[in-house]
Amino acid sequence: MQSVKKHMICAKKNYDSTQATVRMASAQYNQSLNQLKYCSLHADRDGVITVVNIEVGQVVVAGAPAVMMSGDQEVVISVPENQVGAIKQAKSFKVSFWALPKVIVNGKIREVSPAADPITRTYEVRVSFVNPPSSVKLGMTATVDVVGAKSDKSIYIPLSAIYQTGDTPSVWVLQNDVVTLRPIKLGSFGDNTVEVLDGLKEGDIIVTAGVHKLQKGQKVNKAGDQQ
């Protein structure tokens, strides 16, 4: 009886060990099968390959981009920060092409960059074409006209133009080559800019550098004027 019990315990250990080996082999098989799938690339949509990042015979690590493919045709435009809101509210876009003067294509926003470009301080907006004709090719120069956007009359000036006197922000306004200090009301702040809610109108010329060195009634020259 004791011998039979020992034999059963030994058989159970062998069974458990074999089961563990089977599970390990199955996991290795699934891993190899998954890696094998990386050998064949399949596009998830129709499009045109625009960039090939690999060469024949090259060993490519998992996750590295092999090719770049364009899907829907689109145009990229750069929009200043004070116009992003108006662009988002636009009803539609009309896209014309320098090489195709008689072709106008409808467009719609596909993506608005969440952050401004660190150099140009503008936001990248991608406008997709709606049913473009076959004559529209990749790389063409395009012009985008906004339809139905609300006009943004906000005025933005550089922060360097602000002259603070007590609690009242002001700017030096240039009239007939003479500067006058004018109080203004500030709104929202941007990247090195600030919105002016009141005190300035379109066409006003202001001083943006050296504002703390000026005095009321001082005569100055505009940039580019001859001394």
C-alpha cells in the first residue's frame, strides 16, 4: 500500500512537470508566431507610400517605422494663436492650387496641433480634402480660404511694448513721429504677447523696444526711417 501511494505521488509530480513544460512551449510558440507577423506589413487603409526608411537585408528592430504612407489627401497650414479659435469655428474650407487654377476642392479640419511651433509660434492645422479630383497630386502648393469663420478683431502686442506706471499698463503710441503714453486694458496672455481689450485700434503704431527710455513728447523715428 505504501509503495502504491509513493508511485501515485511520483506520477503526479511528473504530470505537473509535463503540464508546465507544455505551457512554456505554448507561450514560446505564441511569441514566435507574433514575431513572425512582423515580417509582413499590411496597410490598414488605402494610400500611397511616400517614404521608405529601410533597405533590403536590413535588420529592423520591433517598433521601428519601416515606411510612411499618406492616406487621405490633405494640406498643412500654419495659423497664428489669435486665429485658432476662428479656424475651429469655420463652416468649411475652399482649397485652390497654384498648378491647377481652375480646381477648387472642399476641405475639413482633420487635426489642430495642441501646441505652438517653438520657432514660428503658430499652430499647425491639417485640412483634409473632400472628394479631390485625380489631378490633385501629392506635394502641390495650395491656398486655403476659410468659409464662415467669425472674424477675430482682437489685438495682440508684444509684452516688451508694455510700459507699467503704477497699476495702469500703457503703451507708447507714435503720432507724427512723436510718442504719447496711452493707457490700455489687457486681456489674455500668449507666448510673449498679450491681448489688448481697450485703448488701441487697428492702424495704431506703437513702440515695442526701449519703452522705459522714452519720455512724453519725445520725437522718434520708425524702424527703417532715415535719420
